Amino acid sequence: MGVAFNNMKPYLAMIALQFGYAGMYIITLISLKRGFSHWILVVYRHAVATLVFTPFAYFLEKKIRPKMTKSIFFKIMVLAFLEPVLDQNLYYVGMQYTSATFASATVNVLPAVTFIMAVIFRLEKVNLKKMYSLAKVIGTLITVTGAMLMTLYKGPVVDILWYSHGGSHHGTASSSTDDNQHWVTGTIMLLSCIFGWSAFFILQNKTLKEYPAELSLTSLVCVMGTVEGGVVAVIMERHKSAWAIGFDSRLLAAAYSGVVCSGIAYYMQSIVNKARGPVFVTAFSPLSMIITAVLAAIVFLIGAVIIVIGLYSVVWGKCKENSASNKLSYDETKAHELPVVDADIIETSADKPKVSENFALNRV
């Protein structure tokens, strides 16, 4: 049982990580729709990850952390540029030029690109005589073909969760040229984002062989990502007001994505990458889009249930209010009516003066 669980750990870790990414997509969407700059989000995200994970890395890996060399430091700088700066920023820019649906679907190409790069750098072996190698090659070809079809065919937007930039994929006749240019530019940026992300996992695998301290490597990548991303953000965002942050969706997006999708994600990916390789790590990335859609449906269902409960409460309150109002009106009407007196009491009251008068005459 213990051996089977240990074998399942990499699978469970990568699947759990996709749930984390799905939550990040939903949370960051809210902050971006409210005007939060993605250039600044990247900086704050890795700053939060640095503050949270650096103390743990310093104390927990103090004895196993190797000495820093120029080669390792240079690789850490490149890692910080590939994923925190290049990948994350190009993804948002490419999404603005194409559509959010297209951008999220492009991430499915990541395993195929990583497999090709792993073969080039001899991290994966291909033997076409073996069935498993043939399956990997065929799967890569199918994925690349699907990506090409997505690029050539710009169908209608399926805007379930994301916002779309510019409405439909189909432009009008007057702006078709600009739309095509933007689509090509956005596609190039998204593909560059995917290549940067794949290169990050390839280089991460090689760096771990020289620097086998996963938590320390994660912290150093976050530190350098904050510095390099900060330089880029200062160049791209000139307004000081864009850096303002408070107890709102901006802080939530920076904190959640920093802790879950930078700190924990880099650490878990380092462990699995070291044990199973970069292709295994990226093979689970298409699950995030499915999980995101499911979470969106669950949130929608919960919202619908809350609306129904609220509507029922309003109707119940109105019914009780009408009932109380009718009862009060009945009481007021009854209070204004003359009292009903019994006929015998009236006759008795009429006879009393006569008795008093007769009694008075007798005394006289």
C-alpha cells in the first residue's frame, strides 16, 4: 500500500496543482477586469512568494544547500526570465490580441513543445520500435496539428469564463486587416510564451542536477523574478497609481497566485521534474482548463442557489407582512364599532327611573 501511494504521489501532486492554477485563473480574472496591470501583478506575485518561502528555504535546507557558483546563478537568472517575466506577461498580452478562449486553449500545446525540446536536449529518448515511444510521437503530432487548426481557424468566441478582447474573432470588413495583424501578433506572443514555459522546465531539470535544493531554488527564482519583473514593469507602467494596492481583489490575486502558483507550484514542479522529467510535469497542464470550467459551473450553481434562497426569503417576508397588515386592519375596524348591548339590559335601565320616582312620591 505504501509503495503504491509513493508511486501515485507525482500524479496526485500534478493534478492538485492544476486545481491551484484553476483557482488562480478565476481570481486573477477578477483583478484584471478591475484594471490591475499584469506587469505589476507578476512583480507582486513573486514578491509575496519570496517573503513566504525564503525563510523556510533558509532554515530547512541549510545543511543540504550547495554553494552558489556563477553557472548556477546565471541559470537562476535565466529561469526567472523565462517563466515569471516572459511566460506570464506574454500570455496576458497575447490574450489581449486574440481572445481569452484561444489563449487558454493554446496552453494545451505545452506538453508537445516540451516533448520536442526534451528530445532535442536529450532528456527524452525516442525509439520508434517501442509502442510507448510511438505513442508519444503520435500524440505530439496530433497536438501540433490541433494547434495549427486553432491558429488558422478563428471561430466564434466561447466566452465561458474569460473576458474577450474586442468581442468576436470575426472582424468587420473595414477592420479585417487590423484584426488579422493582431491575431498573428497575438499568436506569436502566445507561442513564445509556450516556448518560454517549456524552456523553463528543461532548464529547471538541468539546474537541479547542479543545485539539488528544490525549496532554495524556488526562493531564488522568485527573488530574481521580482527583480527582473520589476524592471520590466517600471518600463511598461509609467503611472504610479497603477502600483497602488489595498485589501481588495488585487491583494487577493497577488497573494493567492504568489503562494500557490509561484511558490508551491515551483517547488512541487521541481520535485516531480527531478524524479520524472519535464514532459511528465507538463502532461497535466490541459486539465487546468477543464477544472476551471467545472469550477466556474459550480460557482454559477452556488450563485443560482443563493438567488433562489434570497427570492424565497423575500416572498415569505412579503406574505408575512401582508398577513400582519390584514390582521392589524381588522383590529382597527373592530375597535371603531359601537358596542352591542343586550335588550334586557336596556329594558332594566329604562325601568329604574320609574321605581325611583314612585319611591319618592310615597315618601312625600
